Amino acid sequence: MIRTAMTIAEAATAHGDVPVGAVIVDGTGQVIASGHNTRERDDDILGHAEINAITAAIKHTGSRVLGDCTLFITLEPCAMCAAVIASARIPRVVFGAWDEKAGAAGSVYDLLRDGRLPHPVPEVVGGVLADECARQLSDFFSGLRPSRS
């Protein structure tokens, strides 16, 4: 599913957004929602891939509790997304690249597994296809920088 999320992430680049993608599957393994970054496109700071996917999953299921779902993301969630993931009660989170600047699932912070929060602690699996996910991001950012000749 991380590869699927990587494909979805590419859609973000069409409108200048950082290529981060997310996929949510239900307990049977059926994809019920996906999302990519839309911050630039929508001029909305909440336009993170995870938020977009969770919003779509809530609409799909009719419930704000996604207790039998797994969230797959190409980049470690930030603090905002970690809080939303916890609030949606998603029991399993799998991500690709680590975010050494703003990650909140084990690198800089570990909000998802902070037992002091009033939400169940999800299983977190990080680093799945990490090099490929990181390359997708670095390729995007290198395309934004002027080349040095």
C-alpha cells in the first residue's frame, strides 16, 4: 500500500504541492479512502495527505471513528496529523520516509504512542520503502532549486 500512496502522492506535484500520499484500508484490506497534499492548491494549511484521506474515510464510513482501519502514508506524520490520527482512533499507521524535522511518530516526537493521551495507542510501523519515499520527496525539492552550472 505504500507504493499505492506513492502513486497518489504524484498527483500533488501537478499543483505544486509536496508529494505526500495517504491510503486508508478497512479491516478487510479494501481501500476506502486516499488523499495527497493540497496545501498549495487550496491555500489551506490543513491540506495534508493524511487529513484529506481521513476526511474521505469518515465520509465513506459515516463514522468519525476508524477503529478497524490502517493508514498508509509516504512520510511520517507531523504533530497536527498525529493528533487527527489519534482522534480518529486509527489502530495501525504505516509510513515510508522518516521526517527528521517535524515527524511526530517516532523521530522528533512520538505523539501517536504517547500513553498520556486519552486515545488508544496505535501500532506504528515506520520506514517501509523509506528510501523510495525519501527519493520521491528529494526529487521534488531538487526540481525546485535552480541547477548549478
